[in-house]
Amino acid sequence: MRAPAALLGYLPRFFTQKSITAFFTAFLLCSAFFFSRLLPPLWILFGFAEVYCFFFFLHKLTRRWSHVSNAVFEKKLFRTSLWIRIVWVVFSYVFYTTMLGEPFEFEAGDAKGYHGEALWLLGLIKDNKWSQYVSYIGKNYSDMGYPMYLGLVYYIAGENLLIPRLLKAVIGSFGALITYKLARNNFGEATGRMAGIMTMLVPNLIYYTGLHLKETEMVFVVVSFIYLGDRVIRSRRLRLADFALLSLLAIVLFFFRTVLAACLIASMFIAAVFTSSRISGLAKRIGLVLILLTGIILLATTPLADNVNEYLANSSNNVSSQMRNFSAHRAKGENNKLAVYGSTSVFLPLMLMAPFPTLVNIAEQQSAMMLAGAYFTRNVYAFFVFVALITLFKQRKLREHVLLLAFITSYILILASSGFALSERFHLPLLPFLLTFAAYGISQMNQRNKKYYQPYLVFIVLLIVGWNWFKIAGRS
């Protein structure tokens, strides 16, 4: 009998070089076809820096750190992740202040809103007027958590914009560490290390540590919930402390994004029912189902359930109404008349690969142009996610990872029916889990799988050119 092939513990140079070349090709094609909309030099520099740094250091670090001990790896992962994020926080603060006269990003709507609301809330608390804030929030619970968190930070550390962002650097670094542990528990040490390094390097997660938005904290809570839930499912017995912490994380998330919290609870329920008996015994899974059902029933009696019910009631109209808004009801220059053709059936097949980079000059979308390279890294590592899913299907191991798959699938379905299907910010909660599967896909690469990589990159380049044509044609 032939011995099984050894698993890869690093990303070979072949894939990094082809990826960088593909981005350069996509940029050249968009520049040639849409020359009148040539990307500004600053965003060209950002885009290539994002792509090159991600792939170059992914290859280098997955090889260099593959032989160190577990304890050393965890220290390296956290410290390097922290330094990367601290440097970005300070740089972005100076960059935005220089470019815009204030340390907020381009098109900063929510960020300024959260900052202002946190300061207002802090003033209300000092004046013993908490009831006024409760009246203002009403039933919009998902808009309540982050301003409260910011207000608490301001109360303790003063009204300095850098402090919350430096805290995000710490939180994001712990997120990379937890992703490593989650991937290790599911797919082994080598895959876990690659997943942790990818999470450390992926430009999207770094970018949001420099903004006054809730995504960094929210992603951390999500990955912590899934990590702990996965540990509960894989452990030999149920522990009350684990359920208490899971409940706390769920409650916190309800006040950050209510539908996302409901998605996590539903994913836990699905995992408890369908996880393979090789991973979790039947008796334990029955106990877990009963506990989850009790929690769901209790949750249904609270006002938090109203937010979920409202979303479900409007889900059939979410996409069409949002596309009409993108088509005709936005500020001058931001409308795209072709957006009206967007629908769940159009978005769903693209969700693992999306969003796509903006490689043309859209003056109203500075942030999208700035993050073109970051978007492209998602387009590329989606290939390894596909490889992972196909491999698990062929090996009949999908039921060993039901929790991860249930969350990815349910959240993708929510996104595809929300009207924000191609909005990069709303994809962030998926990233740690997509990177986990991408790392497993890399570990499975061989000559048979490798031959599909270049055709896939050609397909991605064509999609990117088509996407940029869409953005221009809809505005002409």
C-alpha cells in the first residue's frame, strides 16, 4: 500500500509569484481598457503593497516558523501581529490626518457617528441621564454595544482617538492567536499555524484596527464564540463554565450585530445535531441540543428576538430595496444604474470569492480603491477554500467540521439576501473561518490540484475586469 502524501505546512513560492503576477495583469488590463479612469498613483502603491506583503510574508513566515515549538510559535504570532497592527494604527492616524485634516477614513460616516455617540453617552452618564440614552436606542440593540464600549474606554483612558485603536491592535492580535488554535483543533498543527499567519497578515483585518468601527471587536467575539463552541463539541464532557462564557459572548454580540448572534446560535444547534459521532458522542450532543433549545426559548421571550424577526420578515425585500438605493437614490456620482440587476441569485455564486477590487478611478470610493489589493487577496485564497471543501467532501469529513461550515453557510446566505452581499466590511466575520479552510486547502496542494491554480487566476482576472467595467458603465 502506498503511503499517503505528506501535508504541506507552508505556501510554496509558485502560488505567491503567480498571485502577484495575476494582480499586475488585472491592473494592466483595467488601465488599458479604462484609461480615462486610471487609478491614482497613491492607490496603485497601496494596492501592490497589500498584495506583495501578504503573499511574500505568507510564504516566508509559513516556512520559517514551521519548525519552532508551539510555545515559541504562539509568542511570535501574537507579538508580530501586534507590531504590525500598532504600526498601521499610528500610520493610518497620521495618514488620514494629513490627507483629510482629521484622523477618520474616507467616507467616514459610521466611524464619526460611533465616536460622537460615545462622547454623548459619556456625558449622559456623568449627568445621570442614562434613561435618555435608553429612550434614544429603543429596540436598535445592535447599535448599542459599540458606542457603550467606546464610551467606557473614553471614561477610563480619556477622549483620545488613538487609545481605542491601539486596543484594537491587541484585540486583533488575540484574534489571530485564537484562529490558529481553532484551525489546529480542526485540522492539525501545521494547518493551524498557516491559518494563524494568514489571519495575522491579511490586509483587511489589519486595516480595520486603524478605524473607529466595531468590526475588529466584533470579529474577535465571533471567532472566540466559534472556538469555544468547537471546543465544547469536541470535549469529552460538558462544562458549565464553557456554557456561561458562550452565553456571555452571545449576549455581547447581540448588542453588536443581532442577526450575526442569531446566526452563531443557530450554527451551534446545527453542529450539535449533525456533527459526526467520531467527534462528539450522541449522549453529549443530545444534552447540548437540550441546553441550546432552552437558551433559544429564553431568548425568544426577550426584546432581542424582535430584531431577528424583523430582519426575517423583510429579508425578501432587502436586496431589491438596497439595489434600488444604489441605482438611483444615492448622492450624485455614487449611483450605479446597473445595480438594479443585482439579486440573491446573482450574488450567491460569488460569495466565497467576493468582493472584487476597484482598479479604476471612482472618486467617491477612495477607501475601495485604497483596499484594492486587500480585496484581491480574498479572490485568491478563495481557491484554497474550494480545494479544502472538495477534499473534505471526497474524504467524507464534512461532518467533522459542521460548526465552521454551518456558520459560513448561514452567514453567506444572510449576506446574499441583505443587500450588502459585495460590501467588504460585512464580510469580515467570515474571514477567520475562510482562512482556516484556506490553510487546510494549502496543506492539500499537490500536482493534481496545482494544475487548476493558473486557470482559476485567469478566471479571477476576467471577473475583476468585468467588475470594473460594471462600476464604470453604471455611472456613465
